[in-house]
Amino acid sequence: MAGSRNGGWWHSKRLAVAAAMALTLAPAWAQTPATLDDRILDIREQSRFVPDKALAQLQKLQPELRDAPPHTRAEFLTQMSAVRMRLGQNDRAMETAEQVITLGQSLRDNTIIAKGMLAKTYVLFAQADVDAAHRLAFDSEALALTTSDIGLKVQSTITAGQSYAEQGNFPAALLKLQHAVDQARPPAGDAISLVAALNALTKLHVQMKEYENAAETLKELLAETEKLDSPGRMAMAKNTEYGLAIDSGQPKRALRVLEESLALERKLGAERMVGITLVNLSDNALKQRDFARAAQYAQESLLSAQKTGDKTTEATARVNLGQTYLGTGRLAEGKRQFEMGLARMEQENNKPDLQAALREYGEALERAGDLAGSLSAYHRERNISNELFEKRRQQAMLELQEKYETEKKQRQIELLSRENQVKGAEIDNRRLQQRVWWLLALVFALAAAVVGLLYRKVRHTNAQLEVKNLELKAQSTLDPLTSLYNRRHFQDYMRGLKIQERSDDVVGALFLLDVDHFKHINDNYGHAAGDAVLKMISENLRIALRETDMIVRWGGEEFLAFLPAIPRHGMEEVARRILTSISSQSLQYGEHEISVNVSVGFSPFPLMPDGVPLVWERAVNLVDMALYLAKAHGRNRAYGVRGFENFHLTSMEAIERDLERAWRAGFVDLSVVLGGDPDTHPPAPSEHLNVVSIKQAGHKH
């Protein structure tokens, strides 16, 4: 896929959890040199890169296991499970992992049980059973931490950290992976565990867009990997370096690293790693619009993935191949390859990769001239985008609420503790009253002072709690990046809004806008540049609109504006103002000057088909469809739904199914405001507003 984080190094975080993490699990019980143990360890290292050969060697060792100690048998079964999983034999891998757990339970040995649980975790990831894998990862870490096996502790902590990262809980992931690095350092740890922990931490820093921290950690990772003198491990480190280079906007470095990694992997015969690197090379060629080279790499990657049974890499290779076919006019074959890749991503429930792939699908179909297919892909992508955005927002709110609830409980505990102290003091005072009557007045004075002090503290605490609650309420309504209202606030507002009758000349209005080619900004300049662009657009919207207008961060790169009252004939002027206020500005980001355009959908509110107002959700959906018409018909323009005609001959459901068809049938009155290019086509002073009515005559009945 043309977004590198969706191919190879990034193309499946589950692959990283299910394979890369399983690669480094070293047994602490193999400290006593033994021929069988040494050979199992050698095979474990080999299985990372050539699992088919490792399987053959493990099978040769099976006759020697009869008299082997339990820990040796457990290590053998663990490696057998890992090899089966890498070869795509997930059922047999799961069965073997269960054998390790059963062995540990029969011996009541937590080390063996935790080792089997980790092996089972990786198989669950390979089977795309992500929720179960996360739960087992956390359980296995809790058990591993009760043992004295440092290697097992490090690996279980890495697994838990990457599971938190998959859930989007980056603070928890960062704590886990930093702890894993500390545990793995000498003298307690070992070089292999340290390399594994540094590799995972580097990737997390890149996910969090902390590129300076990622570069610093990568430097140590490469130095430690060099000490191991292992071409395979160096190839793995190079793949991590590729992820940093491509995400931080260093395409030349990314290509160099990929070529170095591919040479190492082919020398090793590490076919699975070769398939992943070929996917990334295909991505790189797609960005250069070199379809011939991209198709060659994608086809090679597809053959490699089919040979190793790597379904995730196969899905990404098919998506890349689909892009090359669409780019060269082979529409039917391109769509077939794309849909096959998307189906696998849906099966894996890999929402971030699926969202990126659908966006690329829509853009590729649009360039190929298939506007209907493009609109369909965009709508599928929008549904996933909304789902992910809402999930992240809810998680952030839950974390914030949990933080304040914890603080509130702590304050309550402190107050109860003080109350207990007062009660204890009162009991002592009664005893003193019985013994020393002449101190009675003094005791009452002291008690009054304590109660007064506590009362003041309670008031102060309640005041602080009220401030925190107000902060929480404010944060629950605002988007943290842009400081605009968030979707939840708009939804609450619209649910409480009473639709008022107005004259025909004054209406409310909804405007929904989406940044054109926003993914290209992230790919070319990095995600920090994308965030800066979103902030710039939010500031421009504040300038272009009124203080009384509600501006909302609707989704990832989408904004919504609700104008309570404007002249009906002024909607196109507002659309023009939005288009030009954004396209006329540029962002200076480092050495780059970034210019952006937006596409807009708009309509009056309320919309009144057949005199009955649409609920706000359906009105927004219709505006969303108008936005996608703007996308499909050239971008940097606004499409507006002005009203309905001959509504008795159609239905709202039919219009919502295909807005463009409804317009062509004469049931919808649309207008378009062309944004234009101020650099190449400067408008004359009297032609600032380029509005085209595209109302069509209805059929005669």
C-alpha cells in the first residue's frame, strides 16, 4: 500500500507481536550446558529466518526428548509451536502450546506455564483473535513476573507493552517497554533480550510520532545488534529503521534501508522477511508513480507470501498490485486484487490498515474514472474512520474520567482518615474529662479548632473538586488538537435543539469539509506536519466564520460547521469563503511549504422534503454525500443540496442511496462552488464567487 506504515514493517502490528516477539524468548533454565539444550537454542535462532529448515531439525531431535528434563521438553515444544505458527500451521501450533501449558500445570511450574501461555498468545495473534490474544498476553505477563526467569520476564513485558500499543493505550505501552529495556540490560539481562526490547521501544516511539526518541533508541538498537554479528537480526533492525525513515519523511533513507535489508534476507534465505520487504519496496515505487516497478515487487511479494503462508503480507501485496493495475487502466483486474486484499484485512479485523487501504482504493478508482466505485470506497472508509475516531475519543474520555475518579476517591480517603483522627481525639478527650476536670475548657477549645480546620480543608477540597469537574466538562466537549468542539458536543447540542420556523430568506446551514489528499501530507512530511495542517485549518475556519457559528472537529481530517442563521442566498458565499480562506494560505513546515485544499458539502438546515423536516443525523448524512460528490468530481469545490423537486415521485431512502442519480432524475436541486486555483487562475474582482447551478429538469409523468 502506498502508505508505508500499512506495508511490511507496519503492515501488521499483529505480525510483529505474533512473530517478532516470539523470536526472542530465551530460557533461563538452559544455563547448564547440555548438548540437547544447545541444539534447541541454535534451532530457535534459525527458526526466525528459515522455519522450514528449523522444523526438520526439531523433528530429528524428538527421539532424544524421552529422557530429557521437563524444562528441556518445554523449550522444545515452545520452539515447535513457534515454527508451526511461522509456517502458517496455526492449529498444530496451538495444540503444541497447549501441551506446554498442560506440562507446566502437571508440574505446578509457573515458568513453564507462562512460557506456554506466551506461545499460545502468539498463535492467537496469528489467527487474528486479537481480543483473546491481548487478554492472554496480560495474564501471561502477570504469571511470568512471579518467576526468576529474566528472559521470560522481559519477553512477557514486551508482549504486554505491544498489546497495549495495539489497543491505543500508548502511555501504558511506553511504561512496559521502557521497563523491559531496563530489565534486559546487563548484568541481569542478556544481549538478545535487550535487542528485542529496544526494537519494540523504537517502533512504539514511531507510532507515538516521537521521532527524536525513536532515533535515539534506534541508534542503540543498531549498536547492540552489531555486537550480535547476526545478519538476520540486523535485517530486523533495518526494517525498524525503515519504519522510522518513512514515517518521519525520509524517503531516500527508507529506500536505502529497504535495499540493504532485502540483500541480508535473501542471503539468509529468510523468505517471510523477504516478502515483507518486497511489499515495502512496492509501496516506495507506488509513491514514485512507477507502476511497472511497483507491480514487479508486488507480484514477487505475493509469490513469496503464498509460499510461506503469510496471509497478512499476501493481503497487502494484493492491495499494492490492485493499485498498479488501476494506475495502468486495468480496471477489472485492479478491483479484483484490491477486494481480495481488503477481504483478508476485514477477516483480521485490522481496522487501521483497512481504513488506509480503502482511502487508497477510492483515490485509485477516482483517477481511473470509476466515480461510482470511488464513492463506494470512500463511504466504506468513512464508516471505519468514524468508528476509530469515536473509539479513540471514548477511550481518552474514560481514561480522563478514571483519573479524576481516582483523585476523588483519594480525597475521600483523606477526609475519612481525618474524621477518624477526630473521632479518636474525641474518645481521648472523654477519658481526659474523667481524669482531669480542669482541662475541660482547653479540650473543647482544641476540638473546636480541629473541627474548624477540617471544615476549612473540606471546603477547600470541594472547591478543588469543583474546578476539576469543570475542567473535565470542558475537556469532554473540546478536541485536544484543534481546541474546536468535538463530535460528542455537537451531537448533544443537536439533540436539544428545537427547530424553529423561519422565513424563507433565513435558514440554518450545515457545512462538512474534508482535507484533500491529507494522507499524502502524512506520507511525504510526517504525521506532525499533518497535525500542523489541521491546526492551521481550524484557525482559518475561526476567521472565515462567525463567533456564533459552531465549528466541530468531526473526524480525523474532517470538520463540520453549523451556522444557526444566515440568508438562504448566502450559503454559496460561505462555501466560497471556506474554500478560499484555506487554499489561499500555506504552512511553513521545516524546509517545506505545504498548501492544502478542502472539499465541502453543505445544505440548509432543516432540510424539508415534502414539508417535513429531516432529523439532523439524516441531514448530516446527505451533506456527507454531497461532500463525496465534490471529492469525486475534482476536489477543491463545494456541492450544496439546496432542496428537493417532485418529491412525491421518490423517497428519502432512494435519494440517500445515490444522491447523484437522484439529482440526474430531477429530484434534488444541487449547486456547486468551484474553488479554483488562485495561483494559476486568479479571479477577476467581480467574479470571486464561482457558483454553478446544476439543477436538472425532472421527468414528465
